[in-house]
Amino acid sequence: MTPPTSPPRLELRGITKRYPGCLANDRIDLAIEPGEIHALLGENGAGKSTLMKIIYGVIQADAGEILWHGEPVEMRDPAMARGFGVGMVFQHFSLFETLTVAENIALAMGRAAGTPQQLEPKIREVSQRYGMALEPQRLVHSLSIGERQRVEIVRCLMQDIELLILDEPTSVLTPQETDELFVTLRRLAAEGCSILFISHKLGEVRALCQHATVLRGGRVSGHCVPAECSDLELARMMVGEAEGLEASYPKVAGGAPFLRVEGLSWHNPDPFGTSLKELALEVRGGEIVGIAGVAGNGQDELLALLSGEQRLPGSPASIRFADQPVAHLRPDARRAAGLAFVPAERLGHGAVPELSLTDNALLTAFQRGLVERGLIRRGKVRAFAEEIIRRFAVKTPDAQAAARSLSGGNLQKFILGREILQQPKLLVAAHPTWGVDVGAAAAIHRALIALRDAGAAILVISEDLDELFQISDRLAALSGGRLSALTPTAQTDTTEVGRWMAGEFATTPASVNGAF
């Protein structure tokens, strides 16, 4: 290969960033050429987010330098980064749902760019040019998740960027939307735009990216050409060990149904929420049922109805545990009947950020003998928290550490372990490995399979189709508050499930239970 005659578009030399008790980035070197799609890989806590924020000017490095077209520069804030031609699409979108597409883009570009009405022709031109058609006058809350991501990307492209940073861009997309995004990214690269692509989905990295830089423990652990590596080789570079990373779990038929949902309809009073329409679902003891779907299609509403956070006093028989109606029961009564619940939001819903792990262990496990005659048995609570930490390999100084001090993957392992060790008859888990690195994801999958094999009924709601196909025995998809028929995993594929996620299915009560 002929060496480039010009300097890299972006070059990092010896970037170092320290926080109290943590060396987040340790002398990191990175170079991205014009027109290159470059992957940044690493497990949770490896330093990826810190490095991205340094490039985009959100935070400043303690040491090292940033070179832009071979010249040293300072990225003092995001506005300065955008001025150089750097755009970033964060994992969590930053859009105002009650404003139009044009109004959101105008806010980001500032007054000098013109009014929303003046920007509309260029929004149409740019979005159509890159195959991401948008209607500038549509309100954001009426857009699908994939369309909202288009708004974020078009907002960057309107500013004539030279480097686009994408953080987990496919985590909320259907397979078809992912394919469309990749067409756009390849076109951008062909026109000379550099792309820094951060993802835990190694198959996508191998298919899209020309080069990859791998971080481990804040340091660069290697560089590679992803297309020349297997997923396992990439994972080893990231986590250093390969236990369970390529596990293939046998599919099972399960036993007697424990959870039955029949004719479940619910009108959501929230104008930005989703109403549920005639849902039918069953989960058998000793099986994992997976529900796919792009966020915003009724997952949150279904989870609230199953957990008891939203009750249905008028139709208790629409949800049954072991043939007992529970739709009218409070969350604690459902837990007493055998439910365990892992919510989508870890901090604030699954755990209280400021409380210690010991106190967080008590929050849902108080019914397992941790409280007696109204008094907390502190010794037992501490022992239970320590057992979670030991059994699920949670990386933390001790059980007194605050929940917010843990990485996302370790906090997720703690929350999942807290629920599993209560030996539930039914576990409902939302996005169990969302944003979690491959090592932690493999550990979580092993724990779910072990619980399944012990006879529990497990319902997993996830946007990660690879995950659902790996661990689920039967699959369905939510779209617009409607649920497709359950189908044995072995009898479908990602293309068909992707169509279900887009609403292309007919619900037929006779096929809900999907016989093997």
C-alpha cells in the first residue's frame, strides 16, 4: 500500500486524561485518514467515551496533542470542534420532541444559518442526496427512532463536516435501517468524509470499517483490519479472554406456561407514548421468549403493565401468573407471586445512584428474609450483596461502593444478579446487555441460560437481534403497540424479524403459542 502523501485528517498523540482514582486515557495514539471509516473498540470502561469527548471538545486532555490536517489544534468546546469540521451523533439523541425537524436543525446551527423556513430546502437536498429523506416540517415526536437518527446525522452534514463521530449508531435500528445507514456512511466516506465508528456489534464493524483501534484499560491494546479478523479475535483484543463469547445455546420447548397475556389493550394518555392493542403472549417455564422492536413501539408500556408499575384494576385476567390474575396487583404482590424485574434504565430505576450496593440489594430483595418484624437485618443484607458481587464477578471495591461508581456493565451484572438470586419463577428483563461490552454480555447470557435451565420463565425485551437469536427459544416483535405471533427461533431469521419490527405482520391468535 502506498503511504499517504498528506498527513492524517485527525491525529492524536499521547492523549492522557486522569480522574480521581482513574486513568481514563493513557497515552493514546490514533490516526484517521480522509475518507476512512475507522472503528474504536473496547469494553465498558476502556476509555472510548472519554476519548470521543476530548476529540469533540466536551472535555480537555491533561496531556498529549491533537493534530488536524497535521497542525496542532485545541478543541476547547464543541462549537470549536464543529468549526474545524467535526460532527458527533451521541448514543442518546439530543432533539426537542415538540419541535419540527427544521427547528431542531436551526437550533443546532445558530442564527447565522438562517430561520427554520430558510433551511428547509437545504435539509431536503442534503437528506435526499444521502438517502435519508426527511420532511422538515414534521414534528420530531412523530418520527421513528431511525428517522430521528437521520435528523442527527443530517444536522451534522448541514455543517460541511470532515469527521463524523458515531456512538453506537445501530443500537436502536432495525436490520433494514442499519443497511440503509451503512449505504449512507459508505457514500460519505467515498466523498472524503472521515468516520469514527464506535460499536459493540463486531459483525457490523467487520463489514463496515477499514481499520480499528482497540482500547483496553485506557490504553491502546492493538490495531487491526476488521475484515481480516473474526469476531472472536476482535473480542480477545478487547477483553483478553474468550469464555462464552461464541457460545451457541440449544433451543428448548419449555414446560407449562407461567405468564399468559390475553387480549391486553391499554390506552396511553401520554401523547408521546404508545397504546397497546390486543396483545397475546405466553412464556413457559424453562424457556426464554424474546421480544424485538425499535424503541418507542410499546416496550415501556408493556414492561410497566407486567411489573405492576401500571395496573389494570378493571381487567385483572388480561395478565396471569400460573393462571392467577395479576393485572390489578401492585409490584410487591407480583414479586411475592414469583416475578423478578430488570428495567431498561439502570440508574434511577434499577438502582438508586447515591445508595451503596448493599442498600440497592435490599430494594427488591426485602422479601427474602432481609427484613424481620420491620427491622432490616444488616448482616444478611450485606452478605446478600457480597454474594451478588462474587457470583456475578461485579468489579467494585466493595459492597459499600455507590451504585453510580460502577461501569454500566458491572451495574447491569449487579442488578441482574440481584434478581436471579431471588430464584424467580418469572424474570422480565429489558435490554439486558444494552451498551454492555462483549465480556459482560457473555456473562449475562450465561446467567440467563442457567436460570432458564433451572425452570424459570424468562421474557427478554431487546433491540439487539443478534442477542435475541442467540438466547431466545421463541421470538416475537412489537411494532406500533401490536405484537406479532410468537415463532420458534429456529424457524425464522433476522430479515423476517426485521419486517415484523417494521410492522409487516398479521396477528393471528391461533399461532400465538408457536408450536415446535
